[in-house]
Amino acid sequence: MNGHFSAVGDQPANGNYDHGCQVIDEEKEFNRNLNDYLQTMHVAEAGFNYHLISVFGSQSTGKSTLLNHLFGTTFSVMSETERRQTTKGIWLSKNKRETSAGTPMADNILVMDVEGTDGRERGEDQDFERKSALFALATSEVLLINIWEHQVGLYQGANMGLLKTVFEVNLQLFLKDKNSTPRSLLFFVIRDHIGVTPLSALQNTLIQDLTKIWSSISKPEGLEQSRIEDYFDFGFAALPHKILQGEKFENEVAQLGARFTTGHRVGKADDGVAETEGGILLPEYHRRIPADGLSVYTEGIWDQIVNNKDLDLPTQQELLAQFRCDEISREVLVAFDLLLTPLEEQQAQASKLGKAIVLPDLGTTASQAREKCFRAFEVQASRYHKGVYSRKKQELESKVDGRLKTLFQGQIAAAHKAGVTAFSEAVSNKVKAGQKAGGAYEFAEIVSNEKKKTTEIFKAEVDSLAIEGVEWTNFVSQNQLFEAELDEVSSKLRKDEIRRLATRVERWVKSRLGDAVGLEFNKLGSGRGGSGAPEEGQKPATEKDLWDRIWKVFTGIVSEAETRFADRAKSFDASDSEVEVGLWRLRRKSWTALREKIEEEVMEGNILLKLRENFEDKFRYDDAGVPRIWRPTDDIEGIYTKARESTLTLIPLLSKFKLLANNASPDLIGFIGVQPAGVEAGDEEDLAPIGGVDEEEGKSLEEEMTVLSENKRQDLVVRFKKTADGVYVEAKRSAIGGMTQ
Ligand code: GDP
Ligand code: MG
């Protein structure tokens, strides 16, 4: 049976919108399917490009029938045979027609079919009538008032009661905010127009009635003088009887439909009929609720109405803006998350493992995601309340930028760490390669090349994060920090390089000292103070100037080493202070090396051997260097005593490092010099204490210069004498033996 179907009064199953979408059900509950419906109908994305129209009128005056014909909707209508109310609550449907009578209709016309009121049972329905009128006025651009021709002029008729309600409700809205309640169009559709009375006459009668009603309502303070035209425009149409003049009805309805297109005002007629061009849908009727917020807005409005709260549209619009902006913000963040979350996770994972990863293309990805996110938000949210929008925009920006900041800082930290590591590894490797290749490398050059390279890579990475016009992505200080750290690392590497150089030079000093000092000691083996002929131009060495010669050789070697060290250290940009410390260390280490070499030379076996050689040289050879053949007549004892005494004088000489010139030890303190100011912790660690130089070590310079202790000296004298005695006895024997032969 037509007009009586199961879906009436029920919410349609999701996605089943055969009869449109029920916005308010008969229990006065708001139906949340509205948003789904708007999305299904592709109205949700239309922004402001939609129109909302409501129909009002008594029950069973053919309202649903009219809408279905005008807009191709399928609102349920009362069956011809069963006279009972069909439309329950408020239904909404999108216009299904694109054109009417050949004229394109406006985009996205949404029509609300409102449950009719019945004058005969007014007491019961007045509450809903009032509420639905308020709802329609708060949301709709056009109110279609459906009225029988024969009701026109019946001032006490049911429709007039409805209009009175509409006017009162409208004033109530105006009271709250005079600016935010736009004008509405009251469009009268006169049904079953017989044609005897022309529309213009009916129109006049209606306007008179409306004015009468307007004057009869009690107006709030301050609005007593207001006129109906201040709030409403009026439109009129008449339609013939649908059943009796079916074809004519269809035609007229099509003509009426053609008026549902956008238009604009060209003047204002005194009779209250708006003078417009184009269709009846003027921009000023629009409630300026973005389509994607319509569901939330209408829900809020209905909630206020049902709970008998004062309808405060500006507040509602702000609340809507907050709600929608938050929602849009969440939506755009979903897309942002999709791109950014994996990167954030990667970074967090790495940092958990103590690693630093530089995410590839982070700058581009991030700035694109950011831009897309803000753009999407702007497109949708900027349609809402300006103040709320800009506040929510800032919130979103700070949320997004907060996350990007963390990400970028992590990225820069990673690039920083990786850069520093790469730099110090590259320098070390180049130095190692240079050492392998024979040491021909320029440390300063390696450092400056690598620094340039690393700094460029870092800067490029940091620059790639810059977002145009975004102040906080300007990372100048991070670049400076990076360079400063490279300098610090360089200086550490240079210190290592200085140490390596020092080690090389020390080794060289040791080896030179080994040869040269060894040579000087070897000369002791010759009783004539030197082996072989003296070098040209040089005085033959004497035993007494042993220490002078050693000091001279020592200072000569050290001075050469100092030059080598200083030249090389300066070549890699070592500071004066670093060179100074290096030289000071070098002198100390050299002295220690000399001391060790001397120690080695005077070790028991070594020195005894040398004394014996010295003695034998004097004893066994004559002054001309010819070996003696002992004869019994020779004064063996005399020669022996002389040679022995002569060699014995070497022992006190050897015991102490003393120069001939002033019969004093060399100026070791002066030679090593005052500890330079640049000495740092660690510089001294590997330095052996030197008596007299390091006063607190408890060893005096005197002790430092003592080569043989008193005990050792005496021991040496005894041992030497024994050795000499052995040589003497042997000589004696050979003299006698020579006799017997
Ligand atoms: P609603 O309650 O106002 O929505 O009215 P309906 O559209 O359900 O129609 C109520 C009854 O009026 C139905 O039986 C229709 O057939 C009938 N009807 C529809 N249009 C017209 C019309 O133009 N003139 C007359 N007299 N009856 C109509
Ligand atoms: Mg109906």
C-alpha cells in the first residue's frame, strides 16, 4: 500500500536512504545518520555550495507530494485511501533533479519535509510545531509555506497559528544576536488554486494577514517598532489541483522548480516582495554553515531546542567551529601521521640503541607533509567561525611544528654525531695512510680538507630542513656548533699528532744518543784517550773531558731534535703553547734517555771491561803505542802501578757528571727550562722525575748528576784492582816464561 511502509518513523538502515534521511524522529531524537547521508550524497564536501529548504503547513495538505514533484525526492506521502498522517518528525533529502522546465537548478538543494501540524489537534502538536519552526529558521534559507487557496484570508486558520509561531521564534533568535540571524524567505505555495482569484490578489491578502499577525505578537524590548519586512522576504506561487488538473499541476510545479536557482537582490519593493534577479536563492539567506559541519550544527541546535534552552546561534556556531576544527585537525593529522610516524619511530628506535641515523629526504618529506596538512586544514576549517579557526589553526601548527622540531633536532643531532665521527675517522685514516707511505703528509691540510668536506655535508643536511618562511627552521647556531666541535676534534687529533711526532723525535734522539754516547764511552777503552787518530782540526780527546764531550753531543742532538719537532709541529698548525710544551717534554725525555744510556754504559760488566781495556792499553803498550814484550829486567811493577793509578783516576771522574770548565754539573735546570703554562693534565703523566728539576720528587740535582754511588765506586775500585792484578801477574809470568824459553 502506497504511503504506508515500514521505514516510516524508523531510522533507515545505514546506507539505505530510499526516502531521504530522517533528521528528527517522532521521539524528537536527532538522527546521527545525517552526516553519513550528506557524505553519501557528496554534499559534505560542498562547503557553502548547498541550500537548505524546509516546508511547513498543515497535515495532509500535499507537502510531501509537492516536494517529491519539485525535487524528485521520495518522501512518503499519504495514500489516497487511508487518510492518516505519514511524515513523522523531520526528513531531509537531496534534490534529485538537475533541471526543472529546462532551467538548471541550484547545486545541492537539501529539502526538509517537516511533520505537519493539524489545527484540530493543536494542543498536542504545538510543542513540536514550535520546536520544528525554530529548527527550520535556524538552519533553512527558505521556508515553503504550503496552504490551500481556500484557507487564504482565514485569519484564524491553522496556518496562521503556525506563522505566528514562526514570527515569534524568529524574534527570539534576533534577540540573541541581531547580526548573525540572516534574513529568510517565506515562500507561500497556494494549493488547489482554482484561478478565479488571481495570485496577486491572494498575495495581497496574505501580506495583510501577515502584517496583522506581526502586529499582534508581543515584541521584545527594543524591537517594538520592527516591521516584518525587516526580517523576511516573501515569495508566492500558486498550483492547480494535482488530481483534478494533473498535467497542469505538473507543468506549474516544473515552472516553480525553475525558480530554485541562485539570484540576487536588485532593490526592495515596499510590498515586501523582494525584487530579485535570477532565482529565489539569495546569498543573504544562507546560514553559512559549511556542509561538512551541518550535521553537527543541526544536532547542536536541536539539542538546545529540545532542552528548551535559549537558542544562541553565535555560540552554536562557535561550538560547531570548535568541534569541526578539532575534527578536521584530527583528520589532516592522520595523513600527516602516515608520513611522519614511521620516521619518528625509526629515529626513536635508533636513539634507543644509542645510534644516530640521518633519515634520508627528511626535509622534503616533512615540509611537504606539513604544507599538505596545513593546506587541507585551511581549505576545510577556514569556512568556520574566524576566531575559532585561527585559534585552532595555531594549535595545529604548534602541534605539527612541535613534532617536526623534535624530529629535526634528532636529525641534526644525528648528522652532527655522524659528521664528527666521519671527520675524525677520515683524518685518522689519511694520517695512517700517510704514515704508511713514509710520513709524507700534511696534517694541517688533511684537517682543513676534511673539515671543509664534512662541514659542507652537514650544512647541506641542515639546510635541507629549512622551510621557507618558518623562522625556527633556520639552524644557524647548529651550524656554528658543528664547526666548533670539529675544531675541538681537530685540536684533539692535532694533540695526538703532536704526540706521535714527539714519539718519533724521541726515538730518533735515543738512537742518536745510543751511538754518540756509546762512542764516547768506547774511547775510554783506549788509554790514550781515544781510538785511532783524532779527526782533523779536533783536539785529541782526553779522558778528563768525557762529560764535556757527552754534554756537547747531547745538547747538539737535542737542539737538532728541537728544530725538527718545532718545524713539523708548526706545519700542522700547532699553537705556540703546544710547541712550547712539546719542546719542554722533548728536553726532559732526552735527558732521561741520556741518563739511561749512561746507566747502561756504567753497568758493572760494561764499565769494568772498559777500565780493564784502559788499563791494559796503558800497561801493555808503550808511549809510542807499541806492544810491550815483557823481559825480566823490565820495571813491570813500576809500569803496572803507574797504569793502574792512571786508570783508577777515571773512577771518580766517571762518578759524577761534571764539566771541566767550572768543575760543576751542567745547568740542567736551565737546559730543561721552566715548565710552560700550557702543560695540561696528561702531559706530565709519562715523564720520569728529574732530580733538582722536579723539586718535590725529593731527589737533588746532585743526586741526578751522580753516575756512580759511593758504594758502587768502592766496589768498582776493588774489582778493577783485582782485574789489574790478574793482568800484572800474567805479565810477570810471561816475562819469566820468556826467560825460560
Ligand atoms: P502532507 O501530509 O502534507 O505531506 O500530504 P501528502 O503529500 O502526504 O498528501 C496528502 C494527501 O493529499 C494525499 O492523499 C495526496 O494524494 C493528496 N494531494 C496531494 N497533492 C494534492 C493536491 O494538489 N490537491 C489535493 N486536493 N490533494 C492533494
Ligand atoms: Mg508529508
